[in-house]
Amino acid sequence: MSFKVWINGKLFDKANATVSVYDHGLLYGDGVFEGIRSYGGRVFRMKEHLDRLWYSAKAILLEIPYGKEELAASIEETLKVNGIEDGYIRVVVTRGAGSLGLDPNHCSDPMVIVITDAISLYPDKLYEEGLEIITVSTIRNHPAALSPRIKSLNYLNNILAKIEGLKAGCIEALMLNHKGEVTECTGDNIFLVRDGRLLTPPVDAGILEGVTRGAVLELAEAAGIPVREVPLTRHDVYIADECFLTGTAAEVIPVVKVDSRPIGDGLPGPITRDLIERFHKLTRE
Ligand code: PMP
């Protein structure tokens, strides 16, 4: 079956869902996006994702030509026409078609795109056994140059890190910031557990404020697990009892080895497993 794609208020067959080669989203990565999940026909944390989309757009002076309720309705509509209950939603807002120069004033209307598709999941084995990751030499974008809080269409920083990780045989890669502090992985936030406490880098370390990260922080708090958002170094990772990653696609996934060092006893830890279960309940019930 060919999925329909929503573009600026109209549904197109996937094959005909196209944008101009003059679109500044393509020419310059000038635009913003969201990756969202639906579980059992319900969009997970729609409000948080749309808020982040609007903040990203605001930061790059891009006005989204719809209201949040309108876009939410379009997402629901697109899921429905495609018959998707458990799936992945990609919302993209580009600057629109312009001239070949950088000036966004020469762009026509922004293109607002909603793609819904099946979700490609990591194999179950990785959730049971945990991931091995490495720290890569590509540092996260300097927040004073381009804030990692903006979920922009220019993902080269993350892609370069991903390539380094893949070449080393790892599907995720840990990125440091310009100060050598831990930030996040290429498409996931990172958490550590030490002495029963949950630790994660603060937003000003230069990370995307993950929606899944936010959900896990809430779950931990509700479970009585103390949480600290603190600057972390690679050393903190190496001596952690547990480590896991969070993201819309990955959900909560254990990490058992970093830079060849086993984390804790080299198996997914009890707090990680507990939070995986709690996240599962939150999304499926
Ligand atoms: N960091 C980066 C760089 C990401 O791209 C993502 C996922 N899009 C995340 C973290 C996780 O964010 P979320 O939980 O909102 O998917």
C-alpha cells in the first residue's frame, strides 16, 4: 500500500509527494522537524512535540502557517487515512522555494509536510542485551553557533558522528561538547545510574531536549528515583553502574559497553529495566 503524505493541507500519494529543488530546506537545510510516535492510534506527547517544533521554528524566524491545533488535526487525519495505529510520524517545515541565494526573504510559503509510516524498530535482542557505543571525535554543535535545542533540517553534525560510530561497528555514538562534557548520542539522549541515582546532562550542555528524556525524568520522579541534571564527563560514564539511551524511535534502550569498558557488570541494570517497563506501560496503556 502506498501511504498518503500531507503537504500544506492536501494529501498526495507517496510517489507524488514532492517539493521544489529550489526549496531552502533542500538547498540549505533551512527548516525544522519532529519525529513522533503513535501507539494504538494515539499520538504520544503531541503537545510536547508541537511545542518543540514551534520553538525550533521561532529560533530560526520561521513562521509556521498553521495553528498547533490545525497541525495536530492534520497529523491525526494522515494517520487515519493511512490506517496507522502504531507508527512513526515525521513533521517537516521548510523555508519553502526561493532563489539560489541564502536570503530567506526570497522564499515563498513554507512547506509543511506530514509523513506517517511504519516504525523501524531496533531488534529485541538489543533491548535484552544492551548496546555497545563509542565516543566519537565529532563534537556536538557549539550552542553559541547553532543551538542543539533547535531540531533543524541540518543534521550533518549528527550524521558525521553516526558515520564514525558505524565505522567502528556501533549503531549509536556518544558526542561530547566543546568542553569535553558528555552531551547526547546522534539521535538519542543519554542517562547514567550511579548509587541508585539517575544522572543526565543538563540542557545547557548542548543537547536536544528530548521528549522521551522528559517522559523518563517524570517516570523516575514518580518512582522515587532521585534525578540530577548535571554536567558529566566520559569518566562518569565509565564508572556508572548503568547507562541507557532515550529517543522517540529507540524508546529506552540499555547501553552495556562504552569505549570498550563494560558499564557496571556489563548487563542491563535493574533501574534501566524498571524504567523500560514503566515507559512501556506509559505508552501502551
Ligand atoms: N537527541 C537528538 C540529537 C535527536 O535527534 C533525538 C531524536 N530525534 C533525541 C535526542 C531524542 O529526542 P526525542 O526523545 O524527542 O525523540
